[in-house]
Amino acid sequence: MDTRRSVLLDTLPGMQRFVVDESTPIGEPGRIAHIEGEVSNQFQVKYSDIDINSHANSLNYVQWLSDCFSLDYYSGHHIRRFEINFLKEIMFGDSGQVYRQEKAAGDHYFQIVTRDKGVACRARILFGELPHVSIA
């Protein structure tokens, strides 16, 4: 709480008894590097977007990223992996843009940038193609 930075939950003494010594089937998340993308979405944090601490709710980040794609794109692709790195708090009244860069086919990297605080979040969404189904 002093630094306002995120920490791994398994480093908190009260969480130690809940730690299970097993690896995840999808692998460990990593740090997401800076990207040079184009603006794909814009946002302004409103009352209905915040939690009790006046922070943008985590679901809003998912929505801002998800809204960077068309309905047609989703009709032909499914999400295989979603990673997010929270860097700075986004609060009520903040506004900004979502930048997106496709580094490989279906592999999209993002930065959520606020006007006043800079890069607040980095994310990655890896898509797979849905099989084509023809209706006879």
C-alpha cells in the first residue's frame, strides 16, 4: 500500500497457506515490453467504471482491449491467451488511449496510456483461428 505497486500474492505472509506448489498449464506470465502501435480505442473513466477506491475496475481494462477488434474478427478467432501488466492506477476522470501492435499473426500487444500519467498498463492477447464451418 505504501508504494501503490502490485505485488505477487504469494509474497504476502497472509497468502502463504493458500499457495499450491504446482505450475500452471499455460506457463508463467511475463513482463510485456513497450510497443510502437497505433491508437485502437479511447476511454474516459466515468462513475460506473470505478470501484470503492475510485480506481477503474479491472473489467474496464478487458473491455478497452477487447473493443479494439471488430465483431467480424471475433467471429473467426478465439482468445488463446490473455496477459495484463498493471503499471499505474487509472482513476475516476482519467482519460486516454489504447495502442495496439500486431507482432505476429493473431498476436496483439497493447499499451493503455492516460493523458496525465503515461503508460498505465501493458497487455497481450493471443488469438487462434476458429475452424471454418460451412452450413449445407
